Amino acid sequence: MSESPISHLKFSTILSKLRAGINASDLHGSLTGYLCAGGKATEDTWGEALALDFTAEGIQDNPAFPQFFRQTRAQLDDVEFGFVPMLPADAAALETRAEALVDWCRGFLGGVGLAGAGKRGNELSADAREIVKDFATIASSNLDVSGKEEDETALVEVIEFVRVGVLLLHSELAPASSPRPATSPTSRSLH
């Protein structure tokens, strides 16, 4: 029997109750960036690999944390390219989802750095370097949204860009753990 996926809402609630000091999107971005960049961790060691303090009561024994790792790892390795950033559901306010994307990208870049991929920056393809640059732009942004339909469409497009960008970076930075061929998303700069 397979596990049902942990949603952003469920994981946010768990993190809040445990006073973990990090939100679900930021943590998912961090773990994704670390694994995407070839960082080595298991469901028992990933918190330590990300330099997180998971010694608080309830965190070490909570089954959601190993499941969170397995879910993230499975999405990255999915041959059907099923990876999606962990963000609030579409029913959440547009501003909330935009802020979560900023947090996710910030976490992602931190995870990539922890995996040591920054030292290999010159080895990346031009598309991959551009994606990292665009992720940094998103991470340092204060996305101004008004809730209009065009803002919703723009956010959906940026999320898709991030999703495909992660798959490209994963194929370049962690090819040993990725059985799928490299993807080449359409280069869309955010600046």
C-alpha cells in the first residue's frame, strides 16, 4: 500500500505544531535543492544534511518527516516528470501562493549551496546557469500581486518554469540518481 502524499497544508500544520521554525515551502525547496544538486541523504539523515535542528520533541519520531523525504525523492526521480514544488493549494490567496514560491526558491538555492553545487557553477550549461539566476531573482523578489486574472496566469507560468527548471538542474547536477534523459525547457528569463 502506498502512502498518500503529504500536502502543503498538512505539512505546514505539522511544522507549526512542532514549532520547527521553517515553513513547508521553504523546507521543501531546501530539500529539493539539496537532492537536485546531488546531495547525499536518507530519510533518517536529511535534516542533519540541511543543518536543521530536528532535536525538538516530536520531530524525530514524527512519521511525516521520513515520508516528506521519500515523497520529495520520488518526485525528483519520477520518469513521468511528476515533480511539483510544495506550495499552498490553488484555493489559497494569490499573495500567499506568491510568497510561498519566493520562500521555495530561497530554500532551493540554500539546498543547492549545501550540496556544494555552487562550486561547480561553471560546469553548468548556459540554460542551467540562467535558471539558477532566475531562481535567485524570484528568491529576492517581493512579488506584487493584485489578485487579477493576469496575475494568476503569471504565477502559474512562473511555477511551471520553476518546476521544469528543477528537472533540468536535477538532470545536470545529479545524473547518477536520475534515470531519465535531460530536459530542455524553453528558456524564459524573468528579468
